Amino acid sequence: MNRIIYITIMLFVLVASAQRRFENKTFGFSMQEPEGWVWGNNTDLAHNLEKLDIDEEKLKKIVEEHKGSILILSLFKYDPQTYKGLVPAIQINVRERKNEDFDTFKSDVIRSARSFHGLYNDFEFIEEPYELKISHIKSIAFTTKFTMNTDNGQQYRVRSRIYVIPWKHYYFQINMTDDLMGEDCSLEYLKLIKSIKINRK
């Protein structure tokens, strides 16, 4: 009996360790990849940067020169070209950080989040901005909901989870969306956030 339990545990460990991780060495960011998700048209810039030996000052300048934002990863749970409905999605950007004092930075993030009231009439916070630790780093998170209208006249109730991780001269902004009236990916998203590691020397 003990041998069966031991073998089962070993199999679980092997399966768990076999799960792939997305890694961007340039910015020192890695996260477990959700199984079966479809990669979006991720920018070639992020991949090309990994081939270069870039110090922090050069990296800061590159982010500034790209309008303060570089997309490093976009994922879809289903193929957007064939799936009917709102596709759960993950987008990760590296953005320019203009203030390295955390409290001031947090105030700027909250102010920016509240500005979405002007873009969507029914924009609301499901979770007000709060602090949390992601990969040992004091970060900010909040969850919102709003109605999105498509070009063909359809409407979707969107739930958007935003995680903001300040790191050196920039910050990571992670946007995880799903259908408020449909598939709830909350548990899957939480697992991915817990898997994040940030470590650029």
C-alpha cells in the first residue's frame, strides 16, 4: 500500500515538473504556461532582446523609445479566429516606471485605473486596488468589470484582473480577462500568478 502511494506521488511530481514555463530572460520574468492555450502574435522585439546583453540603463531607454510599453506575452484559451464568444486571454506588458517610490507609484496606478470610468459607462471595481506580494515583490492588484461592444454589435460582460509588479526602472502589467457571464478562469489565473518568478541580476 505504501509503495502504491509512493509511486502515485512520484508520478504527480513528474507530471507537475513537466509543465512548461514561459521565460523572458531580458526582463527576468517567468511564469508557468497554461496548458493548451494559444499563443498570440507576440512581438518580435521581446524575442530579439533576449539575444543581446543589455544593462538596466539600455533596457530603460528601449522601453521609453517604444512609447513606454513592450508586449512580452499574449495567450488565448481558445483560437480567437474560430471560437464564438469572448475568449479568456492573458497579456503581459513591460511598462515604463516614472516614479520609484512605491506609495507614489501605487497612487498613479489607482488614478489610472479609475480613469476607465470615462471609457466604459458601467465600469466598476469587483475588487478595489490592494497590495500583495508576487515573487517577493510588493505589488498591486485589482479586478474590474465592464461591458465591451464589438464591431458586429455584440456585447460581452468582461471581467478583468490587473496585476502590477514594480521592478527596477519598469513594471510588469498583467491583464487576465474572461467572460463575467460565462467561463470563470479565476482559479487558473490565481495559479499562474502564484507561479511567477522575477529575478534579473
